[in-house]
Amino acid sequence: MSTAAPVDSVRVRAPGKINVYLGVGGRHDDGYHALATVFQAVSLYEDVIARHADDFSITVSGLEDPSTVPLDDRNLAMRAAKLLATAAEYDGGVALEIRKSVPVAGGMGGGSADAAAALVACDALWGTGFSTARLHELAARLGADVPFALHGGTAVGTGRGDQLNPALARGRFDWVLVQSDEGLSTPVVYARLDALRDDEGALADDPPLSLEVPAPVLQALRSGDPELLSESIYNDLQEAALYERPDLENVILHGIHAGALQGIVSGSGPTVALLCAGPEDAHDVQSALRAHGLETLHVHGPVPGARIIS
């Protein structure tokens, strides 16, 4: 345990993410798929405030329908807090307040950001003094996207996406996010991908794909050139997400027609991420899409991972 002075509360901010590239391998015996992905953390954040308590509890704000987020052990932030308590042999609890901005079930890792923020917040609140490496180990046990939310920036993820290597991304990349009123279940999208591959004769339990991030993706990130990156963004889950939500294809086309360089379904969707040449172009794309009645946000990346802000 750390000897740091005790505090009453800790507030941590963690970012959502976009999968700039996502290659999905075959389904393994445990039901998971091997991945090769490039994460980029973007300026859309979850705030988690941790306060001392005898037991574990969660409250959530920032949602039109709070019932879409569970308040029990199904919530990754709750599981993160309990996992850290067990690892640290801490016998108290914590009251977590989550202030959400990342779309729920939107393919941007909002729940994973909550979990990463909860780990950092509880570590500071309880004075457990765990190293970044130890927190990463715990994060990986919670889900593939949680370690990245802990570190942020831009990174290549392999394995289940939890084996991270930093990737150099010069400058700033501007994205317009088109949100959806209805989420998409990640397991449903992966199951649809397996079914589509079965139909195409590519057995879902074979590893038919090369699980490496193509060099042009990394070169484009290093160059800081959004036009170059627009030629390389890719998502293996996009076909499955569009099968479940055909309307998303029109969203991408509207975005490109409005001036975006390229569009992609973020992760398992349904959020659409539109890459733009710069901030002014992003503003123009936003205005055009809002005229179509679409809900949009302008974000940029890369940004840091989970950080204590107070």
C-alpha cells in the first residue's frame, strides 16, 4: 500500500476510441477472435469520480435513458473496482459516479474507458500505488479495449486487441462522428461476421486473415497526412454492421458527399467515423449532416489515456 496522503475523491477522465484499422481473424475455441487493429484515442471523454464507501455502487449521468447502462457487476467499471480491490487486498468499497459522453454500445469503447478510469481512480483513492504495468495487466482481464483506454494515443493492438504497441501519429486527425439513437451489440456483430464468412465459404473457425496491420496504415499515421490515411482506413466488421444496420451505408455516403475524405463504421458500430482534412472541413461536414437531421460530433486525435484531473 502507498503512504500517500488520503483523499476524499478522485476524478479521472478517459477517452473513447476509433479503430482506424480493424482486421478480424477466425473464431477461436473460446469464442473470441484474433485481432490486428490500430486504435486512436479521440477527444470524447468519460469522467469517473470515485469516493470512499463501505460497499460498491455506481451512478450514471449524461444519458437520455440511464437504463441502458447496468449498475451492477455487468458494468465494466464496477468489475474494474472490485478486481483492483481483490488484487490489492483492499476491504473497503467505492461509490463511482460516471459522467458519460461516449455513445453507449456505439463501437467507441465507452464502457472500456469507464473501466480504465475506474482502475486509475480507485488506485489513487485507495493509495494502492500499483504500477502502470500492473494496472495494464488488470485492464486486460476486463476486456480487449480497456488497456488501450488506459494508455491512449495511437497504438497497434494484437491478440484480442489487448497486446499493445505504441504507433507514431504525427499532428492531429479530425473526425466527425455520426451517432445513432440505437446501439449495436458487439457479440451480435461478430456472430454476423462469422455467419457471412460461413456463407462465403471462409470457415469462421479458421484463421483465414493475415493478422498484421498493413504498412500503409502506419506510414499514413506517421506522415500526419489525413488524405493518405483516408486511403487505408478499414474495418472487417463493417460488412456485418451494415448487414444489421443498412442505414449506416447512407450515413457514410452522405458524409463523403459533404466533404469527408472517407468514412468507416467505428469498431462494431453503429457510430460512423468520418475522417476530414482539418478542423474547418470537419465543421462543414457537421453542418451538412445536421441539415439531414443527423446527430454529429467533431473530435480529434490522438489524445492521452486515462488521467487524473482532480
